[in-house]
Amino acid sequence: PVPAAVTVAHGRYVGQGCQGCHGPQLSGGKVPGAPPDWPAAANLTPGEDSALPRYRDAAAFKAMLRSGRRPDGSAVSRVMPFEALAQLDDVDAEALYLYLNSLPPRAAGQR
């Protein structure tokens, strides 16, 4: 068990649920087994072709998880499980943000 806290370890635990679509390295790309019209999953690792730079801090990241909207107001992909993501508490969401920012940068789709 990983104690619930705003730590990289807890964020890694929470982030396991993202691997099904975003891949084991969380670098995104085509979702295996998804319908052909699904968009590619975003790269969640830090770096140039990542979605993370859109979220300047954990508060902006949490707002996206709860609303399904980027800071500029545009909608994130319709296939994201926002009903479930909106239920993450502040500790889980902040730990996930911390963990994602601790990952080594990867090229989008690098699995």
C-alpha cells in the first residue's frame, strides 16, 4: 500500500489508471484496441510535445480533471473518463500532477 499523500510515490500509484490509454510510459499515442475514430492519447510526460505545459500548477491541472476543459477553455478529448477523474480528491490529483512532472520527457507515442 502507498500512503495517500502529495508525493511522487502516491502519484505513481494514482497514475497507474492512466496507463491503459496513455501507455506504460505515459507518452500517449494511439490507444491500443480503441475504435479507429478515437483521438491519440496525449503525452503526459514533461517536454515539448506534452500536454503538461498547459497546466502551470496543480490547481490548473485539478481544474481540468474536474471540468474536462483546458485553461484556455477548450474541451479535452471526449474519450477521457472525466466522471471518474472529477472524483479524485485533492491529494490524489496533486500527487498525480507531481508524479507526471517527475517523469523523464519522452517523445509523443514512445511506448
